[in-house]
Amino acid sequence: MKIQQLSIFLENKPGQLSEPCRCLADAGVNILTLSLADTQQFGIMRLIVHEVDKAREVLQEAGSVVKVTDVVAVEVEDRPGGLAEILEAIESKGINIEYMYAFTFRSEDKAVLVFRFDDAERAIEILQQAGIQTISHDELYRRAEG
């Protein structure tokens, strides 16, 4: 299952990070998780929110450059080697992981990671064949809300 992620392009200077967060808060959009990457000139804030279309619209109206991309959320056994097993299953089939980041919550004895693959459909197929659980957008939201 693929889920949608928002990527917001920001100048790398003070005040740029709080603006989109405030816009989303004012619109009542909750951020489930995020990742921030930067260079000297710009940053990319990657977000998973419950209301993707509403968030994109609010951010674009505020002047942000926003891109929607497909990512895959995966349950990972929260034990030594849990992540290594997932990485080996994917990489052994020639799928590239462009980036990944973790959710701030756990699901029982599992962690939840977000992956951006170069071939999401094939990665999902490989994960399913290996018995690795992918998680839908609605399920992520349900778990995050507790």
C-alpha cells in the first residue's frame, strides 16, 4: 500500500520552518510525522498528514512549493536485526531506497518506518512476499491517534 507524503521546499534560513507548520495548525491539519533534510541553500520538509489534499491546498495558498509523492509505511520488528531483514529483502531484488524515516509512535512490538523506493509497486510486492506488513494511510492515522 502506498501512502501520500507532502514535500515542502524551504529556504534554509530562520523562520522558514515554522510558517508551514503554523499554516497547517491554523487549518486544523495534524502532522503525523515529518522528516527534514537540508543543504546550505534550501531544505525539504517531508510530511505525512491525515488530510493530504487540504494540507496541499493550504500550503500552496500560503506560497509554499509543495510536491506530493508516494511512499510506503512498513512495520519493522523492534529488535536487533529487524531493519536489516527488511533492507536485505528489498536490496537483494535490486530495489533502491531513496530515503527513509521513522514514525514517532510504536505499534505493539513493532516500529513503523516510511520508505521512498525507486519502484514502490515492486517494493510492496517484495515486502508482501517476505511477510512484511505495509500500512495504509488510514491505518497510520488510526494508530497515531491511539
